[in-house]
Amino acid sequence: MKRFFLLLILVNALNAANAQELEAKVTVNAQRVYNTVDKKIFTSLQTQLTNLLNNRKWTNDVFQPNEKIKCNFLLNIDKVLETNVYQASLTIQSARPVFNATYEAAMVNYMDADVSFRYVEFQPVEFNENRIQGTDPLAANLTAVFGYYVYMILGMDYNSFSPKGGDAYFQKALNIVNNAPENRAISGWKAFDGLRNRYWLAENLTNTRYNVVHDVMYTYYRQGLDNMYDNEADGRRSVLNALKQLKSFNEQNQNTMILQFFLQGKSLELIRMFKKAPQQERSDASAILSQLDITNASKYKDELK
């Protein structure tokens, strides 16, 4: 009996030591190309990507099962470029539990429209951060993109719990950018590929000129949302302070990608947060958000009168 308990303790210790960080759901949607490609291929791809994200250790930290980061990856196959080569978009979402609440706050809500890759059914789907390009750039590009966004999710999550806590993971994402696969069909990794891509997001998050953005993340989540249960007014004021910091940042650094990335998917959360706030706070929040999040400006003006 004593041996049994010792064995049980050892097994639990080993499980804890190897506890992965993500609770990821991967969906591969190939409705647009089902008529030209055997759909079983995409079922296999979905399974392999799910295993990659959930079974690989992405950090050196130990995560308990209830601490795993919930995230979703939706890979939409848009077209077949050539045999076994596809053009797709990838939607990435992650959430973070709020202290003493059942509510989960959005951390990442973003769509990357430039994902091209090669996949042959049952080929290994692996990610090696020390050998990102691999022997086949188009095959390597898929896992490079997924690995990049995993590190973005980790960086955002760590940032929300400690000041600049995500730095190491943003640096890993930048390392992927700097060593990304190269092929004429691959885009999104270079500065000249556009103003909203993987290059610019990693650049913004590792550029010391933009350090205030990391403070904004910590203030918004840890000092703001996490304090709502104990003191709603104080928590809301912290969120408003984060928005004011973001406004000042935007005035000094216009048209950065990180601003859009941070605010994406937060409009409903912010409206609910400030809807019952005192008049002055509602007005301040509405004015700032209408300026920062132009796409949802009319919502803020209508809901936060």
C-alpha cells in the first residue's frame, strides 16, 4: 500500500512537471475547397495541429490544469494554389479568467489573412524554434505561423499578470520573424509586406519606445479587471487610466499595429464596464474609445451617453 501511494505521488509529480500551457481548440475549415481536395486531409491536419499546440511544452513554467490558457485557432482554407499548397486565413482568440469571477476577458482576437503552406496528409507537423525554416519553407511556414501566435498569446497573458512579464515570449515571436521561411508564396513576415502583419506586431511589442503599451496591459487586466470584484469603482478607474495612457501613446505614435491588436474584440467588454459608471467617467471613456477604436466609435457614443 505504501508503495502504491509513493507511485501515485510520483505519477502526479511527473504530470505536473509536464503540464502544458494551452487548452487549444483548432478548427480547419475547408468548405471552399472540399470539391477539389479529399476533406480527410484537413481532418488529419486539424488533429495534428491540435496535438502540436496542446502536447508541446512552450515555456519552462508549470501550469496546473485550471491555469491553462484557453485559446482557439480557426484555419480557413481559401484556395488551392497548387497540389498540396494552400492559401488560408487564421483567426486567433485567447481569453483570461478574471479574478473572483466566472467572466473570461478577451486577450487576443485577431485574423491573419496571409497564411500559405504545403501539407501532405500525415506528414509530420512539428515546430522547432531553433530550425524554423526547415527543408521545405512552405511546409515550415504553417507551424512557424502557429508557433508565432502561441508566443503572442503567452506574452499577452504573462503581461497581464506582471509588468512586462511577457517579454521573453514576444522576443521568441520576434526570433521567428527574423528566421521565417522564405518563398514567393509566403508573406506577412517582412516590413514591406504591409502595415498590419506579423513583422509589425512583433516589432511593436519588442520596441523599447513602446514600453508604455506593456504597462497598459498590466493596468487594464491586473489592476483593472481583477479588482472589479473587490472594488468596482477602483477597478474601473484603473481601466480608464490604462485608456488614457493608450491615448497619449497613440498621439505620440500614430498608426501602430499594437493599438489595433490590443483593442480588437474589446468593444462590448468596455461598454459593459462603463455603462453604469458616473457621467464624467462615461464621457471620458466614450471620447477616448471613439478616438482609439474608430470602427466602433458609433457604439461607444450611443451606449455611453
